[in-house]
Amino acid sequence: MWSRRIIVALLGILVGIIDVAVSVWFPGPWAAVRSVLPFVIVLAVFSSRERAVTAAIAAGLVIDVLVPSFGLVTLRLTMVAFVIHALAQRFFSNRSLPGSFALGVAGILIDRALVFGVTTLAGAWTSRTFVTEVRVGWFAETVWMTAVMALSFFGVAALTRRFLPPVTRR
Amino acid sequence: MTGSMILPSRPSRRPVVPPPMSRRTWMIAALGGFALLLLALAGFVRPVREGLRAVLLPVVRLASSGGAALGRVLRLDPDAREANERVTEVEARLQSLTVDYVRLRALEEENRSLRAQAKFLGESGFASVGARVISRSVGFDTAAVTIDRGAKDGVEVGQAVVTDEGLLAGKVLTLGERTAVVLLVSDARSRVAAAPAGTNRLSGVVEGSGNGTARFTLVPQAIPLKENDVIVTAGTEEKVPANLVIGLVNTVDSHPTDPFKTAPIEPLAPLDRLELVSVIIPKKE
């Protein structure tokens, strides 16, 4: 439904603006409170691939346009959405809390690997000065992602019938 | 009563595994991405990018001011806040006194040399345009911010960016029509021609050391330098006026056998809390 895609895109733009203009001011470990990556991963795990990719593109465009660092964020987030959705559907189960945690951590690992790859390639291909993306520590980011995945899991379980087993008696 | 009770079964809640993307879809996606990359390299993406920035900028300005306020609240508990308010007050006094000191030394130097040769910020043909920091990438060895002024406002690459007190924060690194990226003096790639206050000649280079600090390097042994000396811009860069305060010398690392000495310096501009800055723009004749 196009209306839902538009809503997801608008939400993606909103979380992108929050990441670019609000979260960057948070001091110390609070800087781990980011919105875009958890939003994309939650959609990839608990919703559909199309919505996750839509959110990734919308949020990624906002970040690529405004943030001072060079990181091809749109491409990275889209790849994270694809990979996490594939893992959720075919490898992990998206019906278990530990599975959700594992997918969140996998999303962080994939994103960091892509940041490293983009930074290395950009450094090798261009001689001009570019600003590298700043990331917070592993522990803070993992704790925040775990909290988000847990809240999302319980929210989906409580508000939808998604995890209810089918009942048939004979 | 025998028999079985048959209840209508609920529709299955087992998620349907979506079919894998076809090879054709993958090829189209890959070609689309490659085409986008080519367009970006050719510069055709730039107008779209500037258009997006123009649309997002008002919202981002608002969000940034809110984020900065929230960051200030998160930074401190009430007791530490009071103590840091006093420290901030003292720091502001120090910054003001330092700027006055530099101007006084510059005036003294002017009186000693030919007056027609000396230029100050007000007389040197420089104006300034105010800007708000809308995004930051400040980490251990990276320090850059995005401001909401760009080429349309007269900003150019290499221009100096200062705080309200006139302390050097950094230089413009890249430019858009409505935004610019400023590389702060503590960034590892930052280089500023500098001199001790009052010497009025190029003495060395201030290089960023990361983590909010910098070093004054390539200083000849003959140049006198000691702790708490004020380091200012030398004025030898085309778009950076002279006597903009950079920071204070912490220590001096000097060996008689080395041709140059080095001094770690502490930038006086609050690089981790920049919100409002000014870009120094040469006046057009």
C-alpha cells in the first residue's frame, strides 16, 4: 500500500534528521542513542523488506546530504536492510527474543564493516581530504540496540497477533 | 456425548517467506546503482543534493538547536552544573582577556613598525557572516562540523571560522550552496599557519592532534616560546586574517640538536560545544 510506504518514508526522514541534528549533540555514552540503524533493523526483522529498504533510502539520503562525513550512508543502510531481512527470514527466527538480539548485533557488525570498507576505498581512490564518520564505542551501541530490539519485540508481540500459534482442535 | 468438536481454525500466523528476488531484479538494481554512481561522479547529482538541503535546512536548524539544548541538559548533574557554570564564566573571562592581550600586543607592534603596514581585522577588509552548526562529526581524531552557510552567502573554501569571541575554530573544508563543512583545528588533517602573539611573522604550523588538542610544529629554535604563550594566526594564508587567537602553549618540546621545536597547545575555542560561529569573509573591492 502506497500510503504505508509514504508513512515509512516520512518516518525515515524524521529519524534521519534526529540522527543528524539531535543525537550528535549528546555527550559521552549518550551519543550511542541513534535512531536510523535501529529503525531500519527493526523494520527488516519485524516488518517487510520493502519497508526496511524504503526507510533506509529515506534516512540515508538525509544523512548523506547533511552530515559532514563521507560514508555513502544510503547504500550502506540499504545493504543492511537486505542482509538483515534475509537473515531473519532464512537463518534466525524472528519469533524469539535472543534471535532479535542477534539480528540487532549482526546489523551493527555489518554496518561497521561497511563503514570500514567505504573509508578504506575512499582513502585509496581519492587524495582530497574527507571527513570520516565518527562512531561511539561497541558496548554503548550494542546496549542501545539490544534495548531497542527488546522493546520492539515485546511491542510487536503485545500489539499484534503475529506470534500467536494457530489453533485447531479435532 | 461422543464426537469431536471442530472449531474453525484461525488463519495461520506463520510468516510467509517472500520469494527471493529474481536475477532480473538484482541486475536492474545493480545497473541502477552503477548509473547513480556515474551520475554522482559526473556532478549531475549535485543539484538534487542542493535541492534536498534547501528543503531540509529549516527543519534541521530547529532540530539542531533543540539537540544542543538537550545535550547541555544531559551533560551535567545539578552540582556539577553549578561548578561548571563558574568554570565557564572564568573561561569566558580568560578568552576575553586573551583576545584583548593579543590586540594590545598587535597595537604595540604596530607602533614599533611603520603604521601603514599594519592591518587589523576591522581595517583589513574582512567581514563576517554568522552561522549555526547543524551537524557534527567530532571524535578522537576527527573534528568537523556542518554550518548552515554556503556559497550563496559568500563563503569560500579555506576561509577562517571563528567563535563569537574571535577565537579560531577551524577553516572551511568543502562547500555547498547553502551549507559548508568546517574542519576544526583539532582535526588530524588541520593545518594553520601560526605565530606567537606579538611577533607578526610566520613561525610555524598548528596541526591538529585529535581529542580536542593541537600542536605548534616546525618552530625554529631561534623563536622564543614558553608555556602559556598565546598562539595566533600568522596572516600568511590568503583567506585567514592575522592575529586570530588559536590557543595557549602547554609545554615546549625542544632539543638543541633538532632544528625545530614543537609545543602542544590547547585551543581556546570550545570545539566540543560549538553552536554559533562566524565565517570571516574578505570584502570585495
